[in-house]
Amino acid sequence: MSLALKAYRLATRLFEPLAPRLLDARVKQGKEDARRVDERLGIAGVARPDGALIWLHGVSVGETLSLLPVVERARAARPDLAILVTSGTLTSAQILSRRLPPGVIHQFAPIDGPAATAAFLDHWRPSLGVFVESELWPNLILAARDRGIPLALASARITQKSSDGWARFPAAARQLLGAFDRILPQDAASAARLQSLGGRVDGEVNLKLAGGPLPHDAAAFTALSAAIGDRPVVVAASTHEGEELALVRALDHLADRLCLILVPRHPERAAAIAQALTRDGYAHAQRSLGQPLTGETDLYIADTLGEMGLFLRLADVVVMGGSFGPALGLDPVGGHNPLEPARLSKPTVAGPDCSNWASVTHSLVQAGGLAIAASLSDLPGLVAPLLADPALARAMGENGRRAAAEAGSGVDVLWTAISPLLPAAPARKARQ
């Protein structure tokens, strides 16, 4: 083991006894689930099923949602497998509780202390572990390798900054990356960085490009659609601080009786959004408070979790948030997944900052399914024609849907790469 990894293991062993106290403090801050906080110490909340078990891990909402198509593929290809999904945030756990199929287990990932990781692995004894994006926790990875558990790093993304940081500890980077039986980066840049750190690359997979349309509650859709009536609807999806008020101002007089639905990326910001709208004289309704969307509601704050599919379906045009930061003098976010509205055939406009989705954005723009507003002043000129011409909007939405379908083959590539690492399926008993 490299000197850096030995030092890391010693430090985490020394500080791990403080973990329960720190976790209790996080519970009080609302950052951990009080009922399940022991899972962070590797203490399982449920029994392990019999047989082979595949373990899928992602940190937050985006990573864990990208695993849902893998879950479906594993269930279809290997119904004998038990499936465990781990994540590290409350929001991801709340969403997965609604999105995971029955029988699939969710647990909070253990902290990266030697005792917690050992307890976790001793209980679950996975037949294969799949880490998504950039999760390189040394104790967890090396303990799994010591137990002979095959590992895959899928849809791996590593920034230049992270690569430079790991390059300071080349032996540690080589050892950690060498613990993976398969490494499948999500783009060529990440592949080159991982190879420079000693990783062996086995192909490219971007799981965030995979998946079908987001789910929705049909009864809620019917009720909201009836309340909106024939008014045009613009949905500002996954907005960030500073964007909401700017988008409201930009689209305020775009169309008569326009219904603008704001879906903040972080619903806990809804109170601040409402306060800013009230201060500037904008009447609004807030979903989490039970305030109804009526025929008179021009602004609706959709501050609930897991309902993006519902609001995208209501949209005539979607404006992607997280993409206007630099245009407003704010820190860049890099944009959010434009495939979500594209899969629902929704014409979509994004701001100039789509760096997190550069290749996807390029493909959608080339296909005619996405338009880019260089600034907020350009936004009305892109949205207005789509609201005025339903045929134009439908054509743009269909272009986006076709491009999204072409982008989503990553699950097949991943399954082909990892399925040989799994134990053979049990032989079926012959019928008597």
C-alpha cells in the first residue's frame, strides 16, 4: 500500500470514533435521517437477501437517478440477483424511495472509516460493486478489493482539478484505480485523465444519457392541466439562485395569460424565491404550501421532490435552469440534463452555460431539438415563436426526442462490460 493510503487509513481509523457524534450533529442540522443514521456506520437497516447481490453506488441525486436504467436492465437480464443501491444524501434517498422498483434495497453509504466499511461489506457481501462517476473512497474500495469483490467504475467523470490533485499522489492513484476490474469514463477527456493516473479504460459510458421519460402522477397532471386550461405554459426547470427572478422578468410580458412554472433545483430555496417575487410585486402560488394553481395563477413555484416529470409534461416550452449564471454575473453551474424534456418531445431553450452537458447540448442543437439563448435578452425571441406556432414547437420537440433516443445506449455497453464479473446464474430446474 502506498504511503499516502497508509496515512489516510491511519487518520480515518483515529478519527472514526468521533463519527457518531458528528453524525448526530448532522441529524440536528437536517442533513441525515435520524431513523437511518446507523447505516452511515455500516450497520445495515435490513437483512441481506440470499444469493448473489449486485451493489450500485452513487452519491447524490443525479448519480443515483442515472443508475435506475441499470437497475431495470439487471432485473430483466438476471432476475436471480438481489440489488442494493447506496447513496449519500437525504434528497437522493427520498427520490429513490419513490423510484426504485419493489424488492430493490436502498441503504445510505457508510462513511469511509475502516470499521464502518468493514461492517457494511461483511453484512452485504456483494458479488459485484459498481461505482458511478467520481466516487473514490479509499477504505471502501480497498476493503472490497481485499475481499475479492469485483469492482467497476462506470460513467466516470474526473475534472482537470481532481486529476491534478490525484497526480500529487501517483502511487495512491494507481492503486485505487487498479482496484477496478472495469473503468468506463463518460467522455474522452475523463478517459485521458484516468489513463494518465494509471487507470485502464475499457470503453466509454455516460449513464446520464440513458433512461426513459421521467414518471408522473396521472391524476395530478389531469387536475393541473384542467386548472391551466388553454393558457400557454413555460416551465423553468432546475433553476438556481439568481435565475428565477431574472427569468420571470425576461418572460413577464411574453404572452397573454402565460403560466410560468418555476421548478427550483433545490426546493428548500422556495421561501427565498417567494420572498423575492413578493418584494418585486409578483403574485404567485407555492405547491408545497398547498396553494392551488388556478386559472388566475401566472406564477407557480413547484417546490416538491420527484415531480419534474409532471411539470415537464405540462410545458409548451421548457427553459433549462442552471445555464444562465455567467450571463447574470453569477458563478457557473454548468447546466442540467436537457435530455429530460427532450425525451418528452418538449421544445427546449437553455442559456449559454451548458458545460456539464456539452456533447449532449451539441447533439440536440445539431438535431434542432434545443436552442441556446446567449443572454436573457435573447430568451423571449426564442420562446415566443414556439408558443405562437404549435407546429413549430412539435417539430422541435420531435427532433429532440429522436436525438435523445440515439444518445441512450450506455446501459447496453455497461451491462456487456460488467455481466462477465457476476457469478453465473443458477441453472433452471427441468420441469417434471
